Amino acid sequence: MSTIWVTIGVYVVAMVAVGLVVGRKSKNIADFSVGGRNAGAWISAMSYGTAYFSAVMFIGYAGGIGNSFGLWAILVGVGNAVFGTWLAWRVLARRTREVTQRLKIKTMPQFFEMRYQSHAMKIFACVVIFIFLIPYSASVYKGLSSVAQVLLGVSDTSSMVIIAVVSALLLVLGGYVVQARADFVQGIVMMVGVAFLILFVLRSKQVGGLSGIAAFAKTDLGLPELSSKKWTALLSLVLMTSFGTWGLPQMIQKYYGIRDDAQAKRGIAISTFFAVLVAGGGYFIGSLSHMFFDVDQIAAFPAPQQDYIVPNMLQAADLPAVLVGIVIVLLIAASVSTLSSITLTASSTLSMDFIKGLFHKKMSDKTVTRLTKILCVLFVILSYVVANTKTPILDMMSYSWGIISGSFLAPYVLALYWKGMNKIGAWAGMLTGFFLAMPPALCKLIATFANAPGAKVLEIAGKGPNYAVAAMVASIVVCLLVSLLAAKKTPEKEGAFFYTGLVAAE
């Protein structure tokens, strides 16, 4: 056990050192929020990947989806690598970099205000982002706490405090500048850790190498026959966790800080390799859950059971102490990176776009930076409070991703490519996605506070991914149709606003 704690201690000291050294370079709000727009391909790609994949994926999603779908769960990892990373970078990175650098945009709400000439849209985006990133942040806490409880015997409260302190330190010391450099180190830790973890899990007595997996694939638990309902659920998970990133502000913001077009192109390959290894490896490990435990054993885990599958798998695999330490550091690194990205995005949006934009337009950059740091700490505390509920990781993340991406994916992506997108169409798409993704979260609130929630309420509360995908698709359709119908009522300058500059050719 001492070896494990030494490994964790080395990581924490290294992150604090990065914060102290690099934080001195953070001089203004542009440095704090977008890193001075000077990030290279490796920094940007690693920052994107570490924000994408956290303990939420390794623990909540990998375990829960592997338990439900067996080896089919690997399809989620493939979708994350192909659609959530490779295609996202190809479609979004270079145009987003060009637009945000030319117009000096620092946040997604600013993007919407400048593109659609709507101050109200910026305020709406601010409120949605700050409120609904909290459940996602809370899910990161829960992912790490289940690991610490099983592998370290540490209480939920202690593990949550550790991750909160480390992530808050990185942000307070220097914001994006520190976070991006820390993400690079943490990204290397994640890749090395996942590679070793796959190797040792394959060699475990429960798996028995590639021959054991081949035999497992022939069983009903390995590659189960999926009903149409199951296929719909699996496809919803693939689409939500892949295309959901296209509308998440903490992911989009990674493109803002890329130095130039050449670095954006190089980032495609780096980020895709990272996603294939980390996401593919994470879901692969989760897909083997039934090789370690039968249904009755999983049912005996603490509630919610799916959040404890992977931690107990790692314990049962009898990993060497050093590797256990590396795995825990891997999960802490992934969680701190994601939590830092979420916190910085939510807090900078609230300080720059809501408080300054609505109440104190002459606020200095120094004051905005100080206020953002205070809001970062507040956001971490609120996330901790929400994390102490009994909501499964998968549900919390799906509520957050569904509502935010359902609201913003269509008006953001279409604006980059279609001059015909206008304010009326954007509002219609935003509100459609927002309200369509809301029912599962509302039903969860009812189930939490009601004495005897009905079966239908519980069923809807567990269908976050289905509603999230429906919201994203419906928002795209509504944006297109309403923009076309309202074209004659919209000033031409709104439709052409972002096209005064050119994106470099392939």
C-alpha cells in the first residue's frame, strides 16, 4: 500500500510543480481562458483527449456498458475515436480556430452573440453551461471515489476532496496555461497506464489471454444477441458520447488556443491515436466484466452497482502494487484534467459573459481573472455536493451532455459552414434541443425527492442517452428548417458574419 501512496504523492507534487512554474506565464484573461492562443498540436490534442476521457468513461461507462452489452461495448470506444475525435477535429478544429482567433472570441456564448447578433442568446448560453456542467463535473467525482474506496479503502469524502484540491490548485495557479501543460503530462500518464492495464488484465487468470477472449466471445455474455431495444440503447450511447462532444463548450474551447492551421492539422492524428488507445482500451476492459463476476456478484456491489464493476475488476486481477498506483494516478490524472476543463469553461463563461457582460461592462481583465478563480472554487464545491447523491455516473453525464449538446451543437456547427443560418433558426434549434433533452433530468429530480416515484418516471430517468440523441438530431432539423423559413426576415449581415476571413485550403 505504501508503494501506491508514494506513486500518488509523486503525481500530486509534479502537478503542483507544473502549476507553480507555468502559472507565472499566465498574465491576462486571454492567457487564463485560452492560453494566449499559442498551443501546439501535442498540447492541444492531449488537452482535448484528457478533457474527453476521465474516470467517468473508465469507471461509470466502461463498467456499466460492458455489463449490459459484453464485447459490443467496444463499439462505443470506436465511435469515440472515429466520430468524437477524428471527425470532430477534421470538421471543427480549423474553422473554429480561424473564427475565434480573428474575432478574439474566448467562450462559446461570445461565439453565439457575435454570430447571431444576440445578447440574449449569450446570456442563455451562459446560464445553461454553468448549471448543466455541474452534473458532469459531479460524475467525475463519483468515478474516482468508487476506485479509491475499492482499491485504497479511502472514503468517498476523502477522495473527492483530493481531486477537488488538485484541480482547484491547477486552475487558481494559472488557468488554461497551466491546465494545458498539465494535460500534456497527464495525457502521457494516461496512455502509458492504459497500455500496461490492458496487458495485465489480458494476462490475468480470469481472462487467460487472447484465447480466453475468443472463448468468451462465443458465449451469451461475451457477444449477446441484442434485441432492437438493446441496439437502440447501444447506438444512442455511441452517438451521444461521440457527437455529444461537438456541442460541449469545454471541448470546443480546446480549438481556440491552437497556434496556427498547421498545428490544427497535426492535432488530428495525435488526438485520434490517443482516443483509440485510451477510449478503446477503457471500453475493452469494461467489456470483460462478466469474465470476472457473475450477475449475483455484481448485484452485491454497493449502489449504484455499475459504478463499482471496474474497480472490483482491477482488484480481482491482482495487479502489482506499482501498477495499481499507476492506474490510480491514471484515473486521478484523467479526472483532474476533465474537471479542470469543465470548471474553467463554466467559470470563465459566467465571469466574462454573464457578470461582466450584464452587470459590470467596464470590469478590468485583472478583476475578471480574479473573479473566475473564485467561481472555479465555487463550481468545485457545488459539484461535490451533487456528487454525494446516489445518481449513477452514466445518468449524470447523459443529463449534462444531452442538455448542453442538444442546445448548442446545431447552432454552433451549422454556423461554421452555412451562411444561411440566422438568429431565428438558432433560437428555435437551441430551445428545441434544450427542452427535448430535459425530461430525464426532471424525472430524476422527481425520483430523488418523491416518496414513491412511478415506474414510468424511473424509466424516463434512465433514458438520458436516448433523449440526448433525439435532442441533437431534432435541433439540427429545426435549425435548418426555421432558418430557411425565416431567411427573408433576417438581415444579410447575420448570415455572412463569419465569412469575412478564409480558412486555409487543404
